[in-house]
Amino acid sequence: MVSAESMAALAKTYPMFYNDLKFIDNPRLEAGLVQAIRDAVELGEHKFQQYFGGYYPASNKFGINPLRPAHMDHSMTATTNRWIWTSTAADSSGWATVDSMVAQFSLDDNEIMLIYGIFNLSPVQNTIEIQIKPGNVTLPVMQLQPMRIKQDPFIFLPNPILIEPRSTFQVDASAISQSTAEEFGFLGYFFAPCSTLITR
């Protein structure tokens, strides 16, 4: 159960969430995501042994930030803070090889990640399918080409994924063309102490 102090801080962040999530335009999805955020706050209290301090946490509390490329240890953070990834020079169409969109990395012991969707802002999408591996779980392969039919730049995961401290995270991909860059990223939130959140 979330403490009263953390619940009060969480309640103050609701305007940020509803502003950030208004593009969803589905109250049931929004409510489910807010519940997942509450679950992450409860997990953070337990794992970090700190109260939740919202979007601007004090130095002795943990807070929340929209997920940034820098929160993932992969090629998106190598030279830019843009959500972008480039398929490899090997042919990964039809899973001929596995293209490492997010190379496996482990969260620090004071980090929690919540992922609820993906987006692709490229005019011509190159990524065909992805497979997300949070912790020791391998999720089913997701087919992404229908995004073009629906003319949607984003999709929601069937259930938000909560990645605990010290857990691994990895995303494999299958792409049409080799060595092609896309504005592809993840929708979610990052929970960590203030000192981590203010790191550029």
C-alpha cells in the first residue's frame, strides 16, 4: 500500500499525467495507466526506502520523469538524446538475424521503468516486428506494420510493463532494410531519486 505522504505527492502529479496522456483519449486506458503508476510508486517506496516526491522530488525522495532515451543503455544514447535507432547492416527481415534495437542492460538498484507503448514518427516505417524482454520474461512478438494501415504513430502495449531495479531489459527487432534510421521510441515513465532525475 502506498503511504499517505507518497499518495499526497502522487495526487499533485495527476494534472501532469492527464496533460501528458490526453492524446490517449480513452478514460479506461488512462485509468489503467494511472494504476500502473501507483504500482510503480508503491514498488519504489519498498525498493528505495524513500517517499515519493512527485515531479520535483526533494533530495531525500524519489520522483518521476517521462521516459528519456538516456534512461536506456542502448544506441539511442550514444550520440544523441533523440529517440532514434538504426537497423544493423545484417538482414533481419523474417528474423534472418536478430537486430538489437535495445541491447540488454540492467537497471541500477535505484531505478524503475514503466513502459506502456511505442511510437514511430518516421514517414516510412522500417521496423516490421519487435520482441520485448523485461527481466527473465520473453514477451510475444509484436507485429508493427498495421500501424501504417491505421495511420497511427503509436500503439499501446496490452499491459504496461514494470521493470524493477536490477532487472534486465532488452528489445529485439526485425527490419525491412539494413542500416536504416528511424525515429522510434518508447512511451513510459522513469522513477528514481532526485540525483538521478536531474542528470542530463
